[in-house]
Amino acid sequence: MFSDSELQLIQYEFSDISSIYLNTAYFGPIPKRTQKIIELATKRAADPSFYSMEEWLSIPDQTRESIATLLGCLPKNIMHSTSTGDIVALIGRSLNRAKNERVALIDEEYPSNVLPWMFLKDKKEITLDILPKTPIVDIEYLEKHLDKKTTILNISYISFKSGRKINLLEIGPYLKRKNITLILDATQAFGSLGISKQELSYVDAFVCSTYKWLLSPYGHSFAYLSDDFLTHLESEKISWINSDSFVNCQELTKYSTKLITGAVRFDRGQSPNMLNMRGVLSSITLLSELGLDKIESYNKSLVNHFCDKFDSKNFSLEVPREFLANIISLKSKSGDLKNVIEKLNQNNIDVSVREGSLRISLHFFNTVKQVDKILEILEIL
């Protein structure tokens, strides 16, 4: 758990939040330090006098290193992009077309993990299976529903809709034995919890948008691509920054279509993005200072507190509590959530409704007192 000084730091960093904000799964608030960094970056952009290329080109690599440290991997395996959907689409376009890929998704996945594959299916470039929706994903479920010819499983670490967390230590070895590539969308997980080296060893592509639980400005995402998976991807575009001929702005016309090595070759063309990327780097430093292990433990304590005291005749958990991590989704037995949201909003509580469920998301700036407040409201609805 957090020390008194860490709790004071958290309170300061998020003191601009005016509501009982239980909605990080929708949008993570940026801390004060990140606001200040973006203000400084804006001033620098307003006056780029003597702004060396080396200075701003170093930003994506600094951010890459900070993400790699937080994730527990090497920087060479991290790429920058703009969204989860862009990365999934890039992976789909970069796969070996000679191989007949058969991709599996679970119904009610987030669109970023679905639409790129549907697009390729419509072009008859892959085979796509949509597996039945389920509150639990385990080996028994996969054995029953995965086609024997499946080559890729694209799944969320934590479901945006239900809050269901998958057990990587269980399904990871199973997928490896089946030689099935695992593309893991960690957008609703990473930052609220970490991932062990053993868990990461089962993942071929770890994809994450940083504006939610990593509390960063909107418009940035990253992916960890394993060494083995990188050998199966063929780059389908190039930019001047990704070319191995680029050294400095004095030698830009030494053209070469040979790409630099590692995941960085898949970086978006404008990866330095000075305003956005500086903000990402700042927010990640806060998470690193606090430690993902402490953050995960604290967030889990809030979820446990909610589940221990939750006693409503009108709502039920969408998935069993043992599969929850940071998101709690409640089904209304009446099916009407309009009045529920109105009542919560009247009490200054900010939550989301997703696919007919009330979604409560708890991060380390939330408190037990805030959890008790929403429990109090739900009990009388």
C-alpha cells in the first residue's frame, strides 16, 4: 500500500478532479506534472529558436525506454503509434500474405480489435472467427470454441465491457503449445496493473493506448512486439526517421529504403510529436515512482471493498468477482440505467454505461470514501 507521503503526492497530482471520478476506463485524468510539462512544451513550440533536431528526436526514444522499464522488456521491442486500432491494423497488413491466417476474436471485444480484422476478411485476406461471448475465458472455453486451424487470438487483457481479466499464466502456455499467436490488448489493464516477465513471455504483441490507465494525453499508443513475432512481420511502409540512412538533418538526401531494426521500424512517421509524447513520458514517470505493484494492490483493495459491501437487489456483477481487477460492471435487473446515471450524476459521480452495463472503474487516485458513496447510492436505487 501507499505511504503517507505517496498518498499526499497522489492527492496533489489529481487535485483538479472536481467529481467522484470512477471513469478511468473511459478517460484517464492527466496529473499536474503532465499539465506543466505540456505547458512548457507548448511554450517551446511557440518559440522554437535554436531547437535542435537532436533534442526533439530524442523524445520518442526516452518514452520508449520509460515504457520498456515499466513493462520489463527491452526498448528495441517497443513501437509508437496513435491508437490500438492502428497497431492491430498494421499487424494485419504486415503479416506474411502467403500464410492463410485464421484469426479468432471473442464476441463483444472492443472495436479496435475487431474492425481491422473484419476489413481484411472482407478483402478475403484472412479467415475470421467470432467466438461466443463469455464471462470467463479459460482453457476449457478455448478448447471448445477455437478452430483447429486458428493461428491468431486477439483478446483484451481486461474487457472494456465486463471488466473480465484473463489468466495469462493459464491460457498463455496453452496457446504456445497450439502455436497460436497472442495479440493482447492491454489498454484497460496496463497502468492499473503490471505484467510479469513470465506472463509477457506468452505474448507476441502487447498493445496499449496510453490515455486511460497510463493517464496520458489522448492520441498515443504503443506495442511490445516479441523478437520471434518481429521475424514474421514485413514492414509495409517507411518514413525518413525509420530509414537506416537517416543520421542527421545535414544528410537527408542519402536515400535508403532499408529499415532500422527492431520494433522501432514500425513507429508512426511523426513519432517525436513533441507535445503529446512529452506528456506520456511525464505520466509514466509518476507511475514508475509509485510502482505498478503498489498501484495494482491498492486498486484491488478498492474493488474488494466494493464487492464485500455490495448488496443491491437491483444490480448484479456481470462476471464473478474473482475475475475482476480494476473495472466493475453491473447489470441492472430492470434493464433501465437512465435514472441510475441521472441519480449518480446528481451526486457528482462520474461513471459510464457500456453495452447495457453500468461500468465503474477504480484507479489509485480514488478512495474508499468514494467507493462507499457510490455503494450508498446504488443501495437506494
